[in-house]
Amino acid sequence: MKTVLSSISSKRSKADLFVVGYFEKGKLAKEVSQLEPEFAKQAAAVLSQGRFEGKHNQIFSNFNENSHEASEIVLIGLGQSKNYEPACLRKAVGKIVAVAKERKAAGVRILLDSFAGGKVNLSDAAGIFTEISSLAAYDFDKYKSRKEGKPKKNYPQAIDLLSAQKSQGKTLEKQIQIETAIAEGVLLARDLINEPGNIMNAPELSRRARDLAQRKKISCKILGESELKRLKMGGLLAVNQGATTPPALIILEYGSRFKSKGTVCLVGKGVTFDTGGISIKPAKDMEKMKYDMSGAGAVIATLGVVADLKLPLHVVGLAPTVENNVAANPQRPGDIIRMYNGKSVEVLNTDAEGRLILADALAYTALYKPRAILDIATLTGMCAATFSDKASGILGNDERLIAKVIKAGEQTGERCWQLPLWEAYGDQIKGHHSDLYNIGGAYGGTITAAMFLKEFVPEKTAWAHLDIAGTAWADSVRYDSAKGATGVGVRLFTHLLLNWK
């Protein structure tokens, strides 16, 4: 999706769709009378008759081949100005994209100034249009058969943001640049996660990470099976025992020259397909378990965005990558394994595998002496049961870091809610024949999973854990996502790092 900024006074070709925002009980943007006087008269009549009130996402459209800006002009309701916030605009942009898809409108022109108001300034509006229009237009359909010579056309193909505010031109262009990079990162994460398990495995994800690193000119290191054995990464190796392809620890590194400012490590769970192992999952919905690498997809994509934006930070992304399957020699319930940091773990449930691979990767971050570590994982069904798809769970050992993550989540629409990490929960994972159990019983599963991870975080290091089990997958089309992977985490991480102090 291409997004451009245009001045109202500039010469421009006709678009397929021209969209104007309207606040309930407000006034039609004065630029409409200047640009489309006939439509302005029609809109005034419709408003006075009460046929259009401007309620959120309400639509009024008019076809006129003689109009200047587009063959169809659309008025979209934004609700009351006092209630207008970024979340309202995100949903409105999703609605606009849906209309463009229905009309097969390739070029969409937006009167940007008409979407500023309430808690949304002009720069916010430019960023949200850039981001959400790309995300809402996305669909993973590469495996659908098509007639030869007839490639699929996606709609819309270009967004033209029209503004009369010349003095803000540089600010708006910068915002468009940032959000374009972020949107591309989210779409990359979705592409990685949506790949089926027969295509996406540790070697394939490693290959794609290398390709990304080469394009973005960042460092990439892949620790393969022999190296993992040498390092005694018992968690990664044990989980992958039932797979036919080798495991990997994928490491991407950006900005080593900025080490003096402190290092941030991002760690993402990469289970390319999760059957549950011997503690096998129910057949219903198991096909979705390709999404169990959503954390890894988010981390890999974020490193690409960070490189595009040339952030003055040292960022290391680690993606422990395995397949949790059942073969001749899988991990068994009751197995005791030795982790990279030397702690022993009794495996009570082979479907609690994500924490085992994350644990090794978290412990390995000590080599980078990070100022902060953030891990992201589709870790527990209990988190999805608690928050549905409305929020990710967040836990950690540093309140300042957690507050920063929550703020970034509010800014991007990837909201998080903090759960406690009280020491009392640690009793549930204390082992009898080992140092630790990999599960903590029937209750408090999201918290006890985080308590387990805490055992592997380097000492005196700020750490936050994001459980995205409920937010990483959309079961139906949403305003900003097709059915499938959402790419959650990329927007949040990037905004966090953009404002890192």
C-alpha cells in the first residue's frame, strides 16, 4: 500500500473514492465547499433532513462522474468530537478500506484535515491512515489458484492524504514514513505466521531471517542443533525431539555501535507447529497452532522495522524455534531436563513447551548484558480465557518497564493488562525431583508460566513478559486484520523503542 501526502493546492489526477470525515452535530469541513461545491450542497441537505447524523462509521455516498476529486464521494461519521480518540479513527479507516474493497476502488483520496479533532491531531490521523489502510487491505491468499495471466488485484492500492496545513508538511511526511515501515513489519510478521506447518519450520524461518538481515543490513546468527547441544540448551533440544527438522536459535542484531546506550533484547517464542506432543491437544482448532510462532514472527519483523527507521539503539532479537510434534523419540511427561543456565526441570506436560524454549533464550541474553529484556509468546490458553482477544497479559520484574510497555500498547491499540507476579506463585512450580516443574497446576496458569520464565532472566535485569495467546490470531475479519495472524507486538515494540530512554 502506497500512502502519499498532497496539498489541497497541488495538481492531481482523479481518484476512485474521495472520503470526508464528519463529526456528529458538527460542521462539514470548509474545504469540501472549495473542492466539491455540488457535493457540499447535497451533504448540507442530507444533514438538515437528518438522513445522515455523523454517528460513528455511518456512511453517506454520492456518485457523480463530473466531480473533481473522485467519481464517488463518501462522508463517514466519526461520532461526537468529545469521544473521538485514536481507536475511533482506526475503526473508521477499517470501514473506509472495506468500502474501497467493495467498490474495487484502487485510488482513495482522504481529506485528512476533516479527521483531526478530539484526542486525534493531524499527525496522529496521518499515521493511523497509513498504518490501518495497509493492515486492513491485507489478505494471506498466496496458495489460492488463479487463472494464468490474471494476478489478483488488492483494493485499495494507494491512499492520497489531502491537507491544507502546509506548515505541518514535514511532520506529516515523517509520520507517514514511520507508519509505513511499521505496517510493512506487521505484514511481514503475518506472512511468517500464516505459513502452514508443512512449509514453515526452523530451517525455513532461519532462511527467511537471513534474507531479512541481508536486505536490512543487520547481523544474523543461527545456532543450529550441534551448537545447541554444545551449549546444553536442554529446553530447545527436548521440545524438538519429536520433530523431523532440527531446532534453531535465530539471533538478529541491530545497532551494535550504540551499545554504550544500553542493549534491549527481544525474545519471541517460535513453535512453528504445536501438536502438544504426547500431552496432545484436542483435534478441534489444532490447525491454528501454526500461530504458536507469533512471538518469533513479531521479533524478527520488529528488527527489520528498527533497521528501516535507523533507531539509535542496540537491539538484539532472539527467536528460539522448534516444532512440538510426536515421533519415535519425543519428549515424555516425567522427563527431567537440564536447561542452559543449569537448572533442572521436570516436564509434567509436554504441551507447556513454549516456556522451555523461551527459558534457554532468556538465559542466553546474559551474553549481551541487556539493560532490558522483553519476551513475547502465545504462552497460555488461560490468558486468552481471561482477556479474550482484547488485551495481552503483561508480567515482569520492573514496574517502570511494564508501565512503558502498557503506554506503548495504548498508543498503538495493542493493549496490555498487568497481572501480579507475587513470590507465592513460585511455590506452584517448585519441583520434587528437580528444581522446577514446567507447569504449576490447574489455576493461575498465566502467572505460573511467567514465574517459570523469571527463573531464567539474568540477575538485576529489567524484564517484561507479554502473553499474546488471545491477541495473536483473528478468528474472523476485523477492522484491521483478515482472518489469521494479527502480527501483534510489532507496533507495540516499535513505538516502545521509538520513545526509548
